[in-house]
Amino acid sequence: MSHRVCQIKALAGLSVLELYRRKDLIVVFVLCAVILLPLMVFTPFGVSGASRYVNEMALLLVWLFSLVIGLGVSARLFPPEFESRTIYPMLSKPVARGTVLAGKYAGALAASVSALAVFYAAYGLLAGVRQGVWFPAVLVQAFALHIGFLAVVTALGLLGSLVLTPSANLTMMGLTVTGMLFFGQRLSALASAQAWPGRTVLTLLDWFGPHVEFFDLRQRVVHEWPPIGWDVCLAVLAYAAGYAALCLMVAAFAFRKKRF
Amino acid sequence: MEVVKLEHVSKTFGTVKAVNGLTLTVRQGEIFGFLGTNGAGKTTTIKMLLGFFRPDAGQVSVLGQNPGDPAARRAIGFMPETAYYYPYLNVRELLAFYGGLCGMAKADIRRRSAELIARVGLEEAGGRLLRHYSKGMLQRAGIAQALLHDPDLLILDEPLTGLDPLARIRFRDLILDLRRQGKTIFFSSHDLSESELICDRVAILKQGSLVWCGTLGEVAGDGQQNLERIFLKMLGDAPARAVAGEPVGEERP
Amino acid sequence: MSGQRLQLWLLLVGAGVAVALGRAIPVCFEGRLPQTPGEDVLSLILGDARLELSRALGEKAEEYFHGGVRNLNCTIHSDAVGRGHEGHDAEARGIKEGEPHGAHQHGDEGEHASGHAPGGGLWQWINASVHEQAHRHLEGLQMVEMLPWFWAACRLSAKNTQAYESSAYVLAYELGKPEEGVRLLEDGIRKDPAKPELDFFLGEIYFSKLRDMRRAEACFVSAREKCLPAQRDAARAEELLRLRLRAVFYLGYLAKQRGDLDRVRLCLNEAESLAPQHHTVRDLRVLLEKSGTKNQ
């Protein structure tokens, strides 16, 4: 294993360990169980057999908590290092700043994806038991695209952690991501309905904003639509990789200029 | 051999001149005390030695290399002033993390960690999370991480802060032992009596400028003065001596 | 006693007192408390916003009907009560047992194509590929999937008549549980007695699913009476007029079934006085003609 990979592994391991030691995940799982268990036994109007609403709520919670975990972990990557001054001993080691950034990003992504994998495994088992369909292709695609979503979200959170205060970072990135989830599909239509300067602002947002709605396959999973084409899946994942790389490049520039 | 070399180094933050034309050298195998009041520019100088930022003017070299280059930091161990290390790790995990950053093999990390944990007296607390450590214990963990990769140059920023008397004695023994092994130690401190006990040479900084640098023998002079009195004299006396044309801000031979 | 133990005892006593007061106050001060009896926590917290929330949940159910696709110009039950039977020949089509009463309506019939046109850039292409836009409906027993949202919509606001109607429709016509539909509508009428739609729909279920003509007639009479008050809102007045005409038609039809032709004539007269050109008038005339008697 090369020296740099070894360093990235050490840095990534730190973020993963932090997520599990802080017990955030346990809280999230308990919360999910508390919300979903009553829904699973609920029979509206005394009629049983409805399952899609449980699936939808479960996936909504998975999305919500993955956003919270992804942004939470990535937004916490640097500020505590600056506050507790652990950035000094870290950077005093023979490690390049770019490697620190890459390691931190890999850690945030690995931590978030590991939590996501547990969520999807639980969802797959739950849906399998209730509906008798075990891990259909559309669920596999949904998981893959959700990783793409986390790749973008953690890159944004990481970038924000270098240029914004933690609370401003969480607020701004949270609003951006949820805003794009809700309105991303309609941005171009909204832009064309506006006069200048609103049109320009919305058009720029449409071009450069993180189109996280691309990664949302909940509708297909919940309503049992067929999977999307694998070419589309790969295109969306390529978009995630490109967007995350762009954020990391800006973050690397900001980190190089950062004064401690 | 000159391990640390600063030549006419200056650094300004906004309107504040943190370091002003600083020139000094640290030789191999010596314990170099870097003294000054709060805001004198000690930490800024240390950060430049570690390559955290570049000087506005002048040259900095560590072991003959530019400290901004990560490879140059392979031979540097640094312990910051009161770092609150990752509270969710124990000291073994902390050292494993830093060992990974230094590119050490796992077996080496394990061996060195065990050795250093014993040396800084944290064996019994080795499995406890750092959030349960006292300030002095965190300082000891900091010393361990600085020594982990067996560096040639050890830079310590206020290393005695928070240490109890027993830990100070242990620390002193450790520093002296490292010198015996040929390591170079550069440490900033407010603790003049401790500096007097262990330093071969000291430099006194005032408002970013070097006001005095030399061996303790030179400081003691007639044998009547201790470091504390010299320190007070230097800080209070410097402007007057500068007016009189005496060498100020330059290292004495 | 140690301080800790004393604290524990005080805590337990405090909790006991709180529980006892919670049970005793409503009994001791019945009718004098600020809350209206029967108002639940949701009503108190959400106030008037609950109707909007309820409508949003109703829309969610409609979205489920279309496999999660939004903004399609068709609904499971869009104003079925108000417009469902217009222009229908009662004998031939309108009121056969088990017939959904105009339940699924398209704003633009035959438009079952994609509701979201792809094209117009890469982002739109990806979105159109990822987010399914094809037009599809839940069928039969699959409609059980909509019930949780309808349940929540009804629970949230009794004023959301549409939610009650749609829920009852799914229960009675799609899932074969008319008794559940009846129970729901009766609950809705109890909570919001002013609106005639629920009475009318309840009558339809009694008529077409339970074949209980006596109760059906009582419901249609009730619906007709609730349609009488004058309305300031012209659109609402038009809705009520149409609903009243439909109730009148049903009443006429039931009278004809009993052989009470005088009653049918009264219904016809009422319909003529309300809207002489309306198809209900024609339909009632057809009823009378088929009975071999001409209206004088």
C-alpha cells in the first residue's frame, strides 16, 4: 500500500470511528424504529394490506437521515480540528494538505455510506418480508444513486466546512440540498417564467446547482415502477463524481489558502 | 549542523507585525529555549517552522529543507500548546492514527505506541477515551504523538502547561534523554526556571523581534543573574540598548 | 431519609398529583373549560391550517392512485358527487349496482401520455428518465394503498368532504367494504352536518351497494334539504343545485320502484322548477314514460 493511501486510510478511519463512537447512528435507528413500527401495524379504516405508505415513510426517513448524517459528518470534518487545535499535529506530520482533504472526504463518505448500507439492508429485508420481493433491481439502483447523492452532499459539506461557520454551513447546504430535491426538476421552467434578474439567477442555479433530485428513485421503488436504464444510472453517477470532484477542487484551493 | 535556520524572517497579519526580521539558528543535539511574553511571535515562528504558512520575507529551513514540503516534516515531531485530541479515541488509537499519517507500518506503530505510552506514564489509562483525560494527561498523549515516528527535531509549544510536578520531572528526564540520543529540541515556554534547567541555548523574543539569543553561560555572565532576571532585563531594556546601538534582533555568535 | 430518596418520593408524589388533577379537572369543570368538548389535540394545535393539510394528504392519495406521478390532469374522484351522473340515462347506465359513480375522471380524456415532456436539455432528459411520468392507475384491490393517506386526511379535518367521499368510494366500490364506507360517511356527517355531499354519497352506497332503499331515500332527502339554503358564492350555489337535482332524480327513481308515480311527478315538477333544461328533467320524464304514464 502506498504511503498516500495509508494516510488516506488513517484519516478516513478517524471519521468512521467518530460516527460510530458518537452513537448518532443508534439514535437514528431507534428513531426510525419508533416511527415505523406503529405504521407497520396500522390498519386504516380497519383494512389491512397497504404497504406502500410504510415503504415511502421508510425511504423518506432514510433520505432524511442520510442527509443529516452526510452533512453532519462532513460539516464536522474541519471545524473541530481548528477549535481543538488538532489540525497542528496533523499537518505537522509528513502529509500534504490535498491528502488530508482527500482522507477527510473519503472518511465522511465511507461513514455515511456505511450507515446508508445498513438502512437499505434493513429496508430491503423489511420490504422482502412484507411483500415477498427481495432486493429488486430498482432498489439496487436506488442504493447506488443514493451513494452518488452522498458523494455530492459530503463534498458540499466539506467545502462548506472550510469557508463557512459550522451552523451556516449546515443551514446553507441543508437548504440548498432540500431546495434542489423539491424544485430541481422545475428550475428551468421556473427560470423561463421569470424576468431578469430572476431568470439569470435561476438559470445559473439550474446549470451549476447540485441536481440532487437525479439520485432520488423513491417513487420507482415505492410504486414498483421498473428500474431505470443502466446508461442513465451511470450518467447520474458520473454527474455525482464530477460534481463532487469540482467541490473538492474548490475545497483544496480554500484549504491551501486557509490560515490557522 | 544547523537543524533550524531562520534568516531575516518577517510575518505580518493585517496591521500586526507578528515576526520582525528574525534570524536564528538551532544546532543539532541542542535544547533550544524560545522565550517571550504572550504575543511575542513564538507560535507564529513555530508555525512557519512547520510550514503552516510562508513568511512574508526571509528564509526558513528545517534540516536543510523547506518545511512546506511534506517530506521535510518526516523528521519533525510537533507538540502543540494544549491540543484537545479526538475525544472519541483512546491513546492507542490516537497514536495509530498519527502513525498512519506518518506512513509507519502497523507493527512499528504498535511497538512504538506501547513504548511511548509507558514512557509518558499512560499505561493504565491506555484504554480510556481521551475525553476522560485530564489536561496533564492530554499533554502527555501529545508528547507521545510527537515522538511516535522518532523525529530528529522536536518542536514543543508550551509543553509544560498543565503538567503536575511529577510529570514535569518525567518530561525533563525525557527531554534530556532525547538530547543524549542526538535529537534536537526546540521549545517555546513561559516557564523560565524549567528552561534554565534544561536549555543549552535560549532566544528571547519581544514583539516579534529577537532581543537576545545565546547560551545560558553567557546569560549568567557574572554568575549572579538567573534567567528570570535576565529575561526581565532584556524585555525592559531592549529599546534603550537599541537606541545605544547595541546589537538587538540578531543572534549572538 | 437521604436527599436522593426524598427527591424520588417527591417526584413520585408530584407525578401522582399531576395524573389525579388531569383526570379530575375535566370531570369537575365539565363545560367550563376553554376547549370545545370533543376537540382533539390536532384541532387545537393546527387550527384552520388542518383543512389545507388535509387537502395536501388527499392529493398525496391521488398521487398514489397514479403510481406516484404528480400533477396529472385526472383524479380518482374529482367532484364525482357534483357532476358524476350528468347526462346519463338512469335506466341504461346511471344507477346499476356496483357501478362506480363517475369515479375516475380525466380533465382531458384520452390524455394518457407522459405528463412531463422530456427534452430541453441534459438535466431534463435525466429527470425525465429517473422520475417516472407515465400514466398509470391503481386498480381494484391495489387501491388499498391509498387508504392511509385518506385516513389521515379525514382524521385531520372533517371539513375535507372530498377526502371522505374518496375514502368511502375506495372502501365501498373498489375494496368491497361498503359497511366501512357507510361508517366513515356517517362519522363525517356527524362531524360536519352542514354539507349535503356526504348524505348524497351515503345514499348512493345504500342504494347501489347495500340495496337498502329505505335508508338510501332518507339520505337523499337529507341531502336535498341541505342543498336548500341560499348561497352567496355562485359556484357553490351551482354545485348545490346540481347535487339537489341528482338527489331529486334518485328520489324519483326510488318512488318509481315503489310504484309511487305521484311522487315521481312531484320530483319532476321540482326538477323543472329548478332547471327546466337540465337532463334530470329529461331522465325523470323517461322514467314516467317507461311506466306508461305521461306527465300532465
